[in-house]
Amino acid sequence: MTPRLRMTGIRKSYGSTAALRGVDLELRPGEVHAIVGENGAGKSTLMKVLSGAEQPDSGTMEFDGARFRPPGPHAARDRGVAMIYQELAICPDLTVEANVTLGQECSGYGFLAAATNCERVAAALAQLGHAEIRPDAPVSSLNPAGRQVVEIARALLSDVKVLVLDEPTSALAQSDAKRLFELIKSLKAKGVTVVYISHFLEELEAVADRFTVLRDGLAVGSGRVGEVPRERIVEMMVGRAVTEQYPRTPHAIGAPVLGLTEVCGKEMPNGVSLALRSGEILGVAGIVGSGRTELLRAVYGLDPVRAGVVKVGVYSSERATPADRIGQGIGMVSEDRKEEGLALELSIRDNVALSRLGDGATFGFLSRSRLRSALSEVLTRFGVKFRDADQAVGELSGGNQQKVAIARLFHQRADVLLLDEPTKGVDVGSKADIYQQIGEAAASGKAVLIVSSYLPELFGVCDTLAVMCRGKLSAVRPVSEWTPEQVIAVATGSA
Amino acid sequence: MSTSPPVPHAKPFSLPTGPWVGFIAVLVLFTALIAIKGELGTFLSLGNLRVLLHEGTVPAIVALGMLLVLISGGIDLSVGATVALVTVVTMRVYTAMYAASGPSPTNSLVAVAAGVSIGGVCGLANGLLVTKLQLPPFVATLGMLGVSRGVATWLAGRTVLPFKDGGTPEWVNTVASSQTEFTNPGLWSLVLLAILTAVLLRLTVFGRHLYAVGSNEATARLCGVNVTRTKLLVYTLAGLLTGWAGVIMFAHSNSGNPTLGEQLELDVITAVVIGGASLSGGKGTVVGAMLGVLILILIKNGVSLFNVPVEMQYILIGALLIANVSLNRWRQGKVS
């Protein structure tokens, strides 16, 4: 079979760092091809080259046997190669129709052909099985899944032949992810080649036909999904055998440090009670939108607590600001690293020190040297790879950024760690480092509350587990008393 | 469990939007206050309406350009200085032609063309600074504000340039008079330009791209919108509109005056924002912007009629701006 698209010897460097060191990739018509690899392995760069957003330093591409070298994303789209980015590319002030047709509007003498555009969009949405989305609805009224559909419809409108999806499920709830998989299968049936980038190996098994593993800018292996065991794929990604995905540090559970009694937030959570003890790692499972994030925000004082009591150590209060909570020894890592978790333009040092600047200051004046020495210890412990602490945190890879976000809590000397999706968009190696630090934190007597959508992680790391569904929290039970099937049943309200 | 549907329920009815609420509030307030004083007749008189429209013409035309720029996510602080520069250039060209060839309709045509073009050039310069030098629009146009004002003052020789005695062309008198405002060509040019701007925004590909660039520039670029060209064009268009406003101003003031239009930019931005546009781009309509200008002029006029101290005017306008934007925010918060 002739390949739809062939990339040969693609190289790309940024300054002195080589992102791609001669990658070969072959995509067949009507296949779902998964690209896996740690963060920084070159997946994004390779896909940017494919979709015209970046120009390769050397190497060739062939599309249906003809030379292919798009000077920009628009040129690539004209040839039928479109990419859906992880951070969805949407104009929030425009309607669905305007977003889908953007840059490819039907027009005559500069005037929009409104009726034709609406028909095209409605047809594309119907083809995707989402006829319920009205073309004239403002796109800001859609949820992330709906916005993703809008983007895929945009690609469909330009007669897409190769569709690149960059971690498409990272913003979706489980049921939406399932619908996405069905959509991918229907695209595949139409002969569209789908390139699927993901950290979740389970997803590859659910949706992909073949896979290619990237590591350090090279394609280190490929094969048919199902023929290669998962452990072998992980080995290829990491470049070493991962004996234990979830390193555990032995730790003992002590006295309660955080107690919630019938806590209610604005809409969610809705009457949540739990007791978190020192040295305990408590996992909260549930689907996106079940109120897990809202629970953490209410406890941390970011959202108001409408009713109920939050007891932190000796403090018991109804109203508290995040500053109060920090003073009481609570630290939180947001699930939204770019918007909330980190100030990307500030230095690594400032980001880590932000919640406890007081120690590095005398009468309000900061002492750089004192901050530096306090921080280097935390950063080394986490194995953050950085040039120097004055570097903007936005220059780091996703995994290293997340380590910085979590390291802040350690610098802050928080006793209770609230971690919202602590390994979202993080590569396998960094994940292991983060698990290691969580385990050691528990061993040193800290209490950890982890919200995660990734079940294996919760089962691998936590001592106890509870499941959230529609703002309510199930009973907290030891992990050994749960099975993944039970968790999913409770999370989806079918238990 | 099923997740929330991607589309929310359709709104059963829609409340009047920000600018209308503000407009009605100001109107009711003034009518009430003035009625108490027994001066309602004066306020609502035809003569007063003429004055309102007359005074509103220049800021309204500038507001059309500002609206386009704000929708694209930019800002133009140089409009007041550009208006002054246009009056000076128009007068300089007119008097030079008049001196060379005596009275002739060509003098006016060339002078007006020069005035509008200089506005366009200022706009193009803003656009080039924003796109080629990648300056933030605030900085680029703040710089152009200084340059334009300085050039205007230099060209005018630090004085106000009048028409040589008897040399005032007829059309200037016509445009300057508010007595026949309903047939004033200046006012009708505003109506025409407002309609054209609304058509541009609603029905053309360029208008669509303007909203897209203001809403999310990265997405617009990704979708193949020529962002650089769109921005260059929008600043140039705004400059041309400001140029035309400058020509009207030239007629209104009967002179080339480098001190005209001071703080016009702030008035106009206030009006357009009261009219529902956002400084972060992607939002705004012609109807809203025109209502915003009307509210602003109404307050100014009403305050002077009502014989309240002028400082009340500033306080009212400021309070209205804040109240209006807060109202919009609050309402958006309720929707989402």
C-alpha cells in the first residue's frame, strides 16, 4: 500500500537543542496512528512540521507520492493536513459558524454568503454526529467537548485527509472521550488518516491501529497496537525498563489534620464529609465536572463555602482566604498549570517562592541569596531540569513545569497538600519523580489529597480512595477494598 | 452519567443590552431633573437637538474608526492629535492653492483630499508600528499622538490658522452651521459612514476576520487569516475616518487649529466602551458605539443646560462608564 504521507529524516533544532534528530514516519490512508513519547521527545515538534507550523532544518515529506513542504498551517490545510491543538484554537466571541468557517468563508466580492456558510457548517456537524450544535450558537456557550467538535468540523470543511489530534482527551470527561473515539472511528471509515498523540496507553489500545514511539528526537520503534505488550512500549518511551511505575515509600498514618463536615460550595460540592490524616495519601476519583476541583477550591478558600465546616488542625472556620489557608499549612496545586498553577513569565525562583516570600525578606525587602539557597534544595530534590533559577518557568517542558508547581508546596512547608491532577500532561519519567515526592511527603507526616482522572495512578499511589459523583463524595475506603470497575460504577452513578 | 450537553438552553427572552440601558437611564434622569426645573421645553426643543447632533458628529465619526480598532483588539490614542493635524494640513493646502490661483472649487477638493489622506497616513503609520515593529498598540499610538500634535503645531507656526478674509468657501459655512442641522452634509456623511461600517462588520469577510483577530489572534492566524494585513487595514481605515472627522472639524472651527481635539481620544474610547466594545477585543457594534456617543453628548449638553457645575459632567461620565461595564460583566457572569 502506498503511504498517504511519508516523512524522511526530519531534523529540527532550536538554537543548540536538537528537537528532532532525523525522524522517519509513515502514515497509511484510513489508519489511526498513535504517536507516543515522553514530553520533550519531539512529538509536538514533529506534528508542527507536519502541519506546517514549523519548517524542518532538513528532511523530506511526501504526500500521496508528491513533494509536500507547507510554508504555513494554512498551506498544509489546503492540501488536507489539519491539526487540532491541545489548547483548543477557538475565538470565544464568535459563533460556531464563524469559528468553523474562519479563514475559509464562502464569499462573493468580499461579502459573506451567510446561508451557504451555515449549511456547510450544519452538514459538517451532522456528519460528526453532533447535529445538536446550532451553527448560530455562540461558541462560548459550548463545553470543551463541544469546542473540540467545532475544531474537528473546521478541519472537515477543508476536506481533511490527515487529521492530527494532540492529546485530545486531556480536557474531556470520560463519556465525551468515548464519543470522540467513535468519531475518530467514523473518520477512519471515511478514509481519513488520524494521527493520535496521547500519554494514555489505554487510549491507544482503544482507538489506534499502529503506533510510533519517539524518544529524544528519534523514532525508536513502531508496530501494530495489540501485538506489542504495554510494558514494552513504556520501555521504548523511557529508554530503560521501568520495573515499578508507581514507586512507593513506606509511610505510617497518624492523626486527622483536615476534617470536612457536610461542606457545600456554590453548586458543588454538595455536602462532603471526610477526614484526612497525617501521612495519608487520599485519592479522589470521579469524572470531569463531578465537583472534585470545586471541592479543593472550597477547602483552599478560592470558592466560598456555603455551608458546613472545614477544620484544619486546630483551626475551624467557615470563611477563609487562600492566604489564611496557607497560614494554616495547606498548599494547593491547580489542575490548570498555564492559567492558575504558574506565572509562566516569572522565573522559576519567583514561582517556587511565591507562597512563602516572607522568609526571604527583611522588612519587606527580598534577599536574593537567601531565596536562592532555600530554593535550590527543593528544586534538586524534585529533579527539575533547568538552566538557572532566573529562567522563565514557561521555557521548561511540561513535566518540569509541573514539578516546579508542586515544589512550591514543599518550599511553603505545607502540611496538607491538595493536588488537582498533579500529573496532567506530564511525561512518564517526570510522573515517577512526582509520585516519589508524594510518597516521601507522606513518609514525613504530610497529608496528601490527590484528585485524578487517571485511575491506575490513584490505585498505584494512594492509601485510601473515595469517588465523587454529582457533587457528592462516596465513603473513603482503603484502596485494597476498591476495584477499578467499582470506582467507575460509582463515578458514573450506576452503582 | 451523562455530561452536560454541549449546547445550553436557548435564552427565552433577551434583556436590553448595556448601551440601551445606559441611554434610557440617562434620558430618564435628565428628563426628570429638567422637568423639575421647568426647562423640559428647552431641553427637548428642536434647536437643542440640532446642537446635540452637531456636536456629536465629529466624535461619532472618530468613534466608528475607534470601534473597528477596538474590535481587532487594538486601541488608537492618536485620534485627537490626528484631527488637529488634519485641520492644519487642510487649511495650509487650501490657503496655498487660494493664494496661487484665486477662488476655485478645486482648492477645496484638493484640501479635503489632503486632509483625509493625512489621516490615512497617520493610521497607516500606526498600523506599521503595530505590525512591523510589533509595538503594543497603546505605545505605538501614544507615540503617534505626540508626533502628530507636534507636527500640527509646527505646521501651524504655533498659532491658529484662519481663512484669509472673504476666502471662506461656501461648503465650510454650510457644514459649520447647526441651524440647518438636519440637512447638514456633515451629519449625513456620518449616517452614511455608520451604515457602511455596520455593513463592513456584519456582512463582509474582512469584518468577520476583524472580530476573529480581536477574539483570538493565534487562532485567526492558524486558520489562515492574514493577521498583519487585517491590522494594517484596520488602522488605515480608522485613520481615514479620523481624517474625514478632521475635515468636518476644520469646517466647524473655521480654522486650522493645532490645539483642537485634545482628549478627544478619551471621550471616544469612553463612548465606544459604554457602547459595549471591549478593550480586549472581539466585541462591539456600530449601534452601540453610536449610542455611546449620544449618551456622552447628552450628558455634556444636559449638564450645561441644567446649570450644574462642569465637574459633575466628568463625574457622571466616569460613573456611567464604570456602571455600564460592571453591568455587562455581571450579566455575562450570570449567563455562564
